[in-house]
Amino acid sequence: MKLQCDVEVINRMLPTFGLKSKGKGTRAVLSIGKHVDKTTQRNTVFLLICTAKDRTGSKYKLKENIEKFFTWFVDEGKATVRLKEPAVDICLSKADTNSLKNFLSAARLAHRGSTTDTLPFSTLTPVRAKDVEKPKKKLTIMAKKDYPLTTNFPYSLENLQVSYCKLSRVDMRMLSLKALRRLDLSNNHIKKLPATIGDLSCLAELVLHNNHLESFSEALCLSTLQRSLQHLDLSQNHLQVLPAQFCQLRELVNLKLDDNKLLQLPFHIGKFTKMRFFSAAHNRLTVLPGDFRKLSLENLDLFGNPFTQPNPLDHTIHLAFPLTLQELTSRAVINFRIPFGPHLIPFHLCRELEFAKFCDCGQACLNSYIQTAVSMNLHLVSHTVVLVDDMGGTEAPVQRHFCSLMCYCEFLDGCVQRGMR
């Protein structure tokens, strides 16, 4: 049984002499194994701690020699083993959680004097220099021949890039890297993302450029990525639609959707209040959602989309006369900001309320409305705009919704007065 972690051995007698410990751990390898006494020929179980400065290691007897285990923070990779003789506390930190729990279990068995057959012993030999190196923070793999098949990824990784390895799925070993902040799986053959990527609570950047992705699941949008993800690259995939919950990733600063097959952008894209860089070039977008007007960007690229030429007279009518009771009450809930939720009303009504449209008059409308499109200069939402087409244009059609025929007529009157057709 071996464990790699940071270790600090604190002598409990130091305060007696007015001394303090350094308070800083050292990278070490801990081993539990048996040593044969040459004089008595008896096996004794020891804990061996090897560091870069002392690769031969220091031995500590375990049988009936552990006073107490401190495991309050074991889920954070921290624990302390207090020995009777010598009077030291062995403080462990930055350990893999599962490995630490297994190691502590083995130490307990050794302390109780369990038979040697039940203990997963290691050989008490000096360690190699690479075993006591500082935790690895970054790893880049750019070829399939370099991809680890029999060994795990270093648990301490914060930046992992695995490209050009022809991966067809995300390796589950990557999902145990709880310190991971950047994951780059570009230029592979990944078709689907596991929902467990959402368990990487520190993940701030996810790069999936040039894969075979066909969808981005709702589960990922509702995971801890809502609070951590700032950069997302989904360019050069096969995405046709993004889930409505995609806009829950509100910490996004940089979003790349270029070279997909997207027919439309998320309805509530305006919820990306922190987003500053957005690109969705070379897709199949014909019109932008009305919420697009709420964005405040530094750079925007929508080049190569088949945007239609908007005409305010071209419209789609979904009006009901008179308005249904559900439409009236739904509008009232939105307009008067009445709290709602699945604990108060049916879930499907919550979904409808979340996708309410807003008229130019400021009133909400859900299933009864008139829809049209108008041209918008993209400089209104972005400081820098990549040209929309080869003709040098920076305008694109944006959806507009109207809650009644009166509001639509007032809009058309305004268009006539401004000479817009």
C-alpha cells in the first residue's frame, strides 16, 4: 500500500522547548510494509515516509502505536495520524481522496495487529526521484502513442490537453481530476459528452474544437458548470440545436460556435451578461433571437450565415381572439413579477413562462403574438464586428414580437415614418 501526498511530521514535544514547526508539507511517498528483524526473525509492520531529500525514508512502527486518526477533512485529501512513539503527528495533505481512505484503512488494520495476509503490503525500499516530484499541474498529449493506457493521469492536474488521439469518448479517468481548470479535447472524434463532466467543479475552460459532437446535454447546462465555466469552444462540430437551458451557463465570457449546423441560437441568449467574445460563423442561421439585443460584447463574428433580408411586413400571426384564460394569467404572472415554480404550478407551465416573449410596449406574451424581423446594426451590441458577408455588411435580422395587433400597427406606422420598408 502506497500513497503520494504532501507530508509534514510534527514533533509534539517542540512547544515544550519553545519551538514551532515549519507548517509546510513536503512531497512524499508513504508505504506500509513489513520488516524482518534479523535477530528475532519476527515481522514488524512499519510506515515508511520517503521524500526528495531523504529517499531512503524514515520508518515508524504501526502495531499498537497509533494514538488517534484525525479524518475530519479526508474528503479534501487531508488527514493526520498521531503516533504514540515517537510523539509525532504525521499530517497528510493534497492526497487523492480514495487513495487516502484506503491507506488509512490499511494503517488501522496494521495498528490492530491484523494478520499480514489481510494487509496490502508494499516493499519498504527507497523511492525513485520522479516519485517524489512536485505535483504535476499541466499535461499535454498530442499523439495517440503518448496516451496513457495503463497509468492514471496525475491527480493534481489543472490543465490537460489531449489532441489528435482519435478519442471517440471522454476518458472517465479525466473526470476524477477534481483540480482541473482547463480541459482541451480538441481534434478528436468525440460524439457525446458524459453528464459527469459537470462534476468538475473547478473547470473554467472547455475546448472541444473539431470533434463530432451532435448535441450538448441539458444536464451539463444545469451542473456546477453554471458557476465555473468561462470559456467554451464548440467550433467545428455537428451541432444543429442547443438546449434551452444552455443560457444557464451565465459565467461564460468567451463562446465559440463556428462551423456547426446551427439553425438558431438559444432563445434567452441575452442572459449571457458576462459574455464579451462570441462567434458563430459558418452556420445556418437565418435570423437572430430578439434577446440578442441585450448582449454587450467586445468582439462578434457571424460571418458566413444565410441571413434573410428582413421585411417588417413579412410576419407570422399567432393571435387568439379573445385571449385564453391561460394566456391572460400567464401574462399577468410575468408583468406583475409574481413568483412561480414547480411547487406552485405544473412544470410544463413553468417552462412556458420561462420562454415568455416581450413586446415593444414592455408587456409579455406567450402563445398569442405576432412575430416579424427587423435589421439591426451589430455595432449596437459589440465594439468590434467581423463583416457578416462579402459585401461588407454589419447588419443582421433580429426577431421582434408584438403582444397585440395594435402594437404591431404602431410599429409599422413608425417604419413608414422612418421610410423603412
